[in-house]
Amino acid sequence: MGQMLGPQVEDSRARGEPAPKAARKRLPDDEVSAATRKMRMLRSLPCGNRYEKLARAQGAAIIAGVDEVGRGALFGPVVAAAVILPADTRIRGLRDSKQLLPEDRERLATIVRTRALAVAVEEVDAETIDRVNIYQASRMAMTAAVLRLDPQPDHLLIDALRLDLPHAQTAIIYGDSLSISIAAASVVAKVYRDRRMCELDAEYPGYGLASHKGYATPEHREALKNLGPSVLHRKSFAPVAQIDLPWEDFAAEDDLRCPIDSSA
């Protein structure tokens, strides 16, 4: 008996094309991880010009989207970008950089830089991150990126926070998934930082930076155990700080053991 084929498969074979792959079954939300549920939610958000139009309706003429990448990494700088797009810009497929494949990020970053009225990128190094904390370092990078823009914007769209700047600002939760301007900044910053990690991989071999871009993957943690932290690792981050703690030396010290209560 011949195999029963669906009409799409039969049509594909008739045209000499490969049959379409069967769709992967989507698991219900209660059967997947919290991270997967969040990613599904973010992908469902419409990334467009809504917030840009609202800002223009309030009198804004030059609007910049601002975002940062690398807050959770163990190595290297946090990077921020600020991007000014022309009014009513539409870039197909542009959204939060975390939801894009590397090749799509590279392509979209090129489009953004071609169409933008202005783009600025700034980074804050690991030493400063350790001194002021990652939240403040991220704000420093974003502030510096905004101040480098020419022309200067009269309204900022920022992913979930405000900066100590005189510019009118709109803080948008999940802004990089909702605002095309913030998404543009996210993609530009991500592509810039990923390239920096590939460059630094040659200077600090053995950690796998070109692969994991400095984040806390099992490969990176294992390299930290074997090699110890480099000068560009964030010493204030727990997975790095714990490498420097002399656990074996502590265990060898008799005077650091819990005393035995002889009266018991």
C-alpha cells in the first residue's frame, strides 16, 4: 500500500522540491522553563513605532533609542548604544538582539547604521564595573553614548530605566521588544560587543570568549577553574570571586575548624 501524503508534500514533490519539514510540536507553557516562557512572551510583543509616535505627538523631533548589552557577562565591558532613526522608519525583522540569530544581528546592524541619522557606542570596562557595580556602569555607558550623538536628541526611549540627563525620557519595560529605536540600539550594541569578544579571545586564549562572549557558560566556568581569572574578568561577580577564595587553604588550617564543645 502506498504511503498517504498530505497535499503540501505531494505538491512539493510534483515540483521537484524537498518536502517541507514537519512542524515541531509546541509544548504547553506549564511544561517548559521560565526562561522559555519569557522568550515566548517577548516574541509575541509587537516591535514598532508606537512609542516613537507618542513622543512626536508630545513635540519631540529627534528621538534616540538607548540600550545596553553584557550586564550578565563575567568578562569584559558592558556596552551601550544610542541610535537616532528617521521618523517612521521600518526595518523588517528588527527586534531585541537576544531573539535574533548572529547572522541576522550582523545584517540588521548594518541596515541600522546605514539608515540611522546618528549612532554612538560606548563601553565601560570591567575595572569600573567592579568599582561602581554593574547597574551604575550600565547607566554610565548609556549616558556616554547619548552624549556622543550628533545631533543631540530631544527625547530618549530607554529599556526600563532613566538616565541623569536633561533630555525628556520614556522608560519602557521590555523596550527592546517594543520600540524599533531601542531594538536598533540593542542590535548595534550586541554586534559591537560580540566583535570585541572575538578580538579579546586572541589576547586572552583558553577561556572560549569567541564562543560564549564572556557569559557564564559551563565552558567558561571550567576555564576559570583551570586558568583563574584574567585582568578583564569582573572580580565582583560571584562566579569569578569564588575562584580566588582559597578554599583548600582554609580546609588545611586547624584553627579554622569548628571547635568541639568538651562540656557536651
